[in-house]
Amino acid sequence: MLIPSHSHLFGGWVEHGIFGGLFWIGMLIVMIRALGAGLFGIRTARPVEMLAIIWTIWNILFSPFGAEQRCFFAIYLTVATILIRNQGVPPEPQTSTYRST
């Protein structure tokens, strides 16, 4: 029987050894890069994107790996990779549909 853990990082480490821990350290690095891209990149992130990134960092470090988090982690990882990918892309110009006559 495995000991209970209170984070994704230590849960992966306990269940799968050092490589399980390394996986979550890699995911933590991706999330921290996404946090930096969202805060300091050319395109700043929307609040819901930042919430997803911060929530995932919290889950990796402190929260147990619940059943619903298995589904949401993939979505949050996708949001993070999109933020990192769009870091160097300039924002689109805002256009107005209002026409004055």
C-alpha cells in the first residue's frame, strides 16, 4: 500500500519513482514559463487563463490528484502551451465595427 501524498509532484514520485517526480517538475517548469508569458509577454493573458495557470501550479505543488483534475490538467496544459507559443506574436489590432455617418 502506498503512502498518501498531498501534491501531484510527490504523488507521482511515490507511485512512479524518480521519473514520476521528474515529469511533474517538467510540467511545473512549463506552467511557470506560461505564467511569465502571460504576465510579461507581448500578449498579456486573460484572467481566466491566468487562473488556470495559477490553479495548476497550486495543484502540482499542494493539491492531491483528484479524479476531475485528471481531465482538467490536459486543458490547462493546452492553455499554457498556447500562451508560451503566442509569446512572440504581436497582438492583433483592434478594429471597430461602428461606422459614423
